[in-house]
Amino acid sequence: MKNKTPILILAAFVFAFAAESALAAPGGFSSSFKHARSSGSVAPFVIILAVPVIIILFICEFCNSSSQKSDLQQQFDCLIAKSNDFEWTNLQPVFEQLMHEIYRYWQEMNKEALSKRMTNDYFHQQNERFLTPWQKEGVMNICRIESITSLQPYAIHVADLNDLKDGITVTASLNAMIKDYVVDKETGKITKASGQLKKGTEYAKKSSSYWTFTRIDGEWKLAEIAYRETDIQYIHTL
């Protein structure tokens, strides 16, 4: 997982330091630099030292990202050597179909169909948190993927290369146009809406998410949906 927090913190600190230096003496930064030489201020020297550090951190982050992509491809290559089913061009339509089915059955509140397409733990979690309460409240979630902009592999975990039916987990990054809001079954009035979708509108909006699928008895099951990189948990616990 990418982690740019140290870089951002350091960059923010340096720019804040620079801003304070510019305001510390009349005339802005150039005057403050002259003032620094006469008064012993260390601000310019901190900036001079920090900029190369920031550049180095960015380079390390780039190298780390490239390494993660290389490791991801290597793991897929090992699977592809066993079966072409794991070519991304073959996996992508399988995952897309699952996504569309899950959204359709979710809107229909078809628990039986959802339980067959999710892991047991994830289904029970979603059922207790959303489906059962919604049934009691008399509402339903209108949700549909209108169009998929991109679906790319983000992470993969292989428990045993000799077992292609179990223990293979893939997290995919989805960018799509999605409808997602809750309506009262009787009135049809929108009661809740996700993200920037305002109540009273029915337009699809851009959405980014991370879908994790795991292979159980030769079938792909949804194990998690995360809406930020930092929320991805399932695959990192394996």
C-alpha cells in the first residue's frame, strides 16, 4: 500500500517554515534571508537541507510503487503459468459480472443470492448492518453500476500455488459511474444518498472503490468493499 504521509508532512513543514520566514522580516523572503545571515536564523538552511530529502523520499516512493507493481505481475504470472483463467483479460469480465449481480441482488434485498456471492462473514456483516434494518424501516437501496471506467488489479494473495480452487484473493480497483441512494418503498422518496449525491436527485456519480474477491471451492466470492486505500483490510490479514 502506498504511503505518502511522511512526504506530505515534511513538505508541509518546509513550506510553512518558508512562509513564516517570508513574513518574519520586511521585504519578504529575500529580506529575511539577509536578516538570517545577520541574526543567525537557520530557516534558509533548513529549507536547503529539506528539499533534497523530500526529493529522495519521492524517488523512494516511486521505486516502492514500481516494486509493488512488479511483485503483483509476478504473482499473476505464476498463476497464469498454471491456468489462463487468471489472465486479467479473463478475470476482469468475471469480476464485473459479479459486481453487477451483487448490486442487483442488493437492491432487490435477495439475501439468498447475495449469500452465494459473498463470503459468509461479509454477508452476515452486511446483512446485520444494512439489509435487516432497512427491511424493518421499509426502505430499499437503489444501486446500479451505470458504466465502468476502469477495473484494475490492486493486490493479490496466493496461499498455495498448487491449489487454484481455494486461497487465492484479489483486490481490484474500480472506477465507475454508480447510482446509490435509499428510498422509501411506499413513497419512493429519497431518504439517504451517498457521497455528493443530493437528496431528490437520481443521477449516477463518479465512484472509486476497492473490491476484494477470494476463491472458495473454485468460485469467486466478495470478501470486502473498501472506499479508500486505507480502509482495505481483508487481503492484508492473510
